[in-house]
Amino acid sequence: MLPYDTWQLLLGAIAAFLIGVSKTGVPGIGILVVPLLATAFGGRASVGTMLPMLIVGDIFAVRWYRQHTQWKRLVELIPWVAVGMALGALVLWHLGKAKGGKDLLEPLIGTLVLVMLAVHLLRRRWGDRLTPHSPVTVASTGTAAGFATTVSNAAGPIMGIYMTSLGLPKEQFMGTSAWYYFAVNLSKLPLFVALSLINPARPIVTAHSLLFNVAVIPVIVAGVYLGRWLLPRIPQKLFDSAVLVLAAVAAVKLIIR
């Protein structure tokens, strides 16, 4: 028996469905998941509740879009993502000893997303003078994404803007993103378990959250199949615009929540 109210289960199920859709069809729609789960379970607990659901969606995305993966883009990001995740883990460990600290991080992440969005829009105007392939851009994007995904599961807008700036077709966008998120989310799971064991008074992953994850797997599956049906029917230009608009909305939400 799960110790959750009906409204918590309902919000969690809606979030699970949106995760499925975002993993295989409309990536930006995942911005709604973070506030839904935070409302249902609280900020720190929502991070651990969300992670296994993301992994389930990642499995389907990797299976369906793996042939479109741009491995070069992933390999150049990996070391910097690891740096960001290490920084994020240190911050989570520190915040586990104090209440309210996480509230300071989310506006910072939101501001960073808006800066990245502005740079991307300027690049459209100025061309390759603001290239996304530069070592500085790759390093800063990877570090920021690793940090954001660890402390708040909020790397989606950062990676969405970066992938869009590379000019990837939507299938390559989905394939490259799928492997990125699958690898990163899998590596976060033992990290979150370890942090929960270190600070059992304020755990991130619990037995109850894992039971909830199992219960909503059918809802996630329904979402991933809808997303797979939607992707071929979304024009490339609309896909790119949706990613950028939803990233901006996510950033504002992180700043003002």
C-alpha cells in the first residue's frame, strides 16, 4: 500500500505520461514534469521519484532511435557532464544538511537556460561567430547539464537548446538525446541511493518511491507510444521552435517558482 493521497497519485500519473511522450516525441513537454512531481512529493523527494521513470522512458527511446545517434556529439560532452554531476552531488550532499538551499539553485539554472537561449538566437543572426562546436561551448554545456540534471533533473532545456543549435534533424536529436539521458540517468541512480544512505533523515530514493515507479510503468509506456506516433507527424521547423519555446518557459518557471 502506497502512503500517498489520491491527488499525489494523480499528479504522479500525469507526470509519468508526460515523461513517456517527452522521451519519444515532444522533448520539451517534459518541463511540466518537474513542477508536477515537486507539488506532489516535495522538491527533494521528487528528484528521486522522477529518476526511475525517466530511465523507463529512456529504454524505449534508445531502442527506437538508436540508429540516429550522433556519437561524436556525445563523446565530446561526456567528460564535462561528469564534472557537472560531481559538482551537483557535492551540492546535494551539502543541501541535505540544510533546508531551503535547493530553492537558490533553481533560479540559477533558469537564468543559465535563458542565457543559452539568447546565445542561440544571436547565433541565428550572426552565423558561426557563436559556434556551438567550440571547446568552450561544449565544456560549459556539458558541465551545466551535468550539474542541473543532478540537483534538479532540469538538464532538458539546456540539452534541448544545445542539440537544436547543432542543427540536428529531429530523428538525430531524439537518438542522440536518448543515449545521453539513458547513460546519465543510469549513473545518477546509484549516486542518489548513496546520498540517501548517507543522510537517511532526508532520503532522495525510498522504498515507497520505487514502488510508485513500478505502479506507473504502464502509464509511461502509453506515453512513449503516443510520442513515437507524434514525432513523424511534427514538421522539423515546428519541432525546433517547440523545443526552444518550451525551454524558455521551463527557465522562467525555475526562476519564479
